[in-house]
Amino acid sequence: MRTFALYLAAGISYTALGIYNQNYLYSFFEGLAFLCGFVVGIPWVIKRLWR
Amino acid sequence: MSWAAHDLEPYVFQKHLGRKIAFMPLLAGSYAPDLFTKWFVYGVGVFGFEVKAENPARFHRGWPGVGFTHSLVFGVLLSLLIYAIWRKPIIAYSFLIGQWAHALTDMGDTVGTMLFFPFTTHLFSIGAWAYAGELGRQVDAGAYFSGLGFVWDGVWVVWACLSWRVLTREYYRREVLAGDPFFRWAGKTLSEPLLLAIYRAAFFYGICRWIAWIVWAHVIVGGASFNGKHYKFKLDLSWGGPHWAHALHASDLNNGSLLGAGCQCPCCRAARPKLFMYGFVVVAVRAKRLRQRLASRRE
């Protein structure tokens, strides 16, 4: 459930970002980078800071 | 062209083919026809200069141009090259399925694809939604999401959502890892959450993109300008629409000599909606009769 919530938050953020600036919607690689950053990168950074 | 179908089709294939298919080559094949060419269709700014195709539609789908990337033979050649490099049939045929799916999907617009290039430069088109690539990215997006194109993408969105089980971790471990050499290889160095994100990325991108463009076109802006002309994004779900955008047709490309009102090939005739519907009914009736005949023989 936690993972699903993370992906959902990533989806809402990316959709909002895409509506705000369509340049972020043009390439799959932008979506890939955003998703990896959101669901893997950010939790990793938070974990590191928490310790 | 399709804006979300190419992202979502691989998940539907994955659901139906399981470990018989390798996901990453399938996705690469699905993106391959537009991967290195689409930027030149819309143009990009380089040091203050705009680099763009002189005739975007012909460059994208026609000949001379890179329209051959949307042909079946191009997929076969690339698959053979892939097989020659990796010597794994599953990678080669997965790529081929993805590339063919892209070429067939793009037949839906008014320009179509040169499916049988180099044997013919004929553009095969169903003509369901307008091709407006020459009007720039924003108007093209507005046109696509105002016509049957967005319905077509919607079908894939629903179908992909119904295939949600392919996105689960259990499915990934059981089927995707078993079928796809890329994920097995990458799994040696990358963590599973990262690999899962990579695997789910096209689904994520396709759905978000579909929603974002619809909201942008119909809720936020409602219209856009190109070359001084303003286009209002009015919803028009008629065949070949939206008609407010000047749609290019297959007859406008390749010197206009091949596909047009006078073309009598089965594909062009099927492009006319009424004939298409009649053809569909005939095929359905024939299929039903055949099924009945086979059932009676079995008895």
C-alpha cells in the first residue's frame, strides 16, 4: 500500500507538472527519470538523512 | 500517430504472452519508429535557430523521408540485426512485435504508414483521426485529444488498467524476470525497487501523459496558435476529425499519386467508414457461420 501511494503521488505530481509545462510530457525518458527519482531517489535520500 | 498507445500496448501484450515475451525489447520496438525522428517533425531550437523538417509529414511518414521506420520490413531488419548481436530469439521477436504494433497503430490517422515499404510507398490508412503534425506540437496535441485519437488511446488506457496485475512485484518476479534477459542482467547491479520503477515507467508515463494532455487541451487552455493562426480545441469525434484542424491525408504525401479517393486497394476502400462498417458486419457474419459449421462437424 505504501508503494502504491508513492506511485500515485508520483503520478499526480508528474501530471500536474506536465499540465504546467508540456515540455515535460514530450519524452518517455523524462517520465522515466521523474518516476525513478520520485519512488527510488527521494525515499533513499530521506532514509539517509533520517539515520 | 498515437500519444499513449505506444506506451501502454506492451503491458497488454505482456499480460497475454507472459514469459513468452521479453518486455524491454518489446517496449524498445514500440518506441523505435519515432525514437530518433519525432524531434525533427516538430523542430527544436539550436543556438537560436530552429531545426525542423521542411515537410514534417512527409519526413515522418512518407518517402523520401523516414517513413520507412513505420514499415514491417524495417522491423524485420532491425530484429535480424538484434538477433545477430544477442543470439536470443526472444529479444528479436519481442522487438518485432513492438515495432509492428507501432506501425499498425499509426495506420489509424489520416496519413497512415508505408507498411509494405520498400515494395510499395503506398500509405495504408484507416483515417479515423486527423494527422496534424505539421501544425506544431501543441496544436497537434489539441487536435489529437479532440478527435477519435484520444478515444483510441482511451481504449488502451482502459485495457492496460485492466491488465494491472502485470505491474505487481509478484508478477514481475514470476514472469518478467523469467522472460526478459535485460532485467536478469540489470538485476545483478541494480536494486529491485529501481528495476520495478523502470519496468512500470512506460505505464506511468502513458497514463499521466494522456490525462495531462486532455486536461491541458480542454480545461486549461482550450486552444493554441501556430504561425499566427489560432485553433480552438473543439471536441469533434466524427470520422477523420477534428475537422477544425487541416488534416493531412495520405494523398497529400508521396506526390499524391498513390492513396486518394480513386485508390481501389482494400485498405483505402475500408477507410471509408460506411464500407468499413459493412465489411465488419460481413466478417462477423462469416465468422459466426464458420464457427457454427465447425461446431456441427465436431458433434
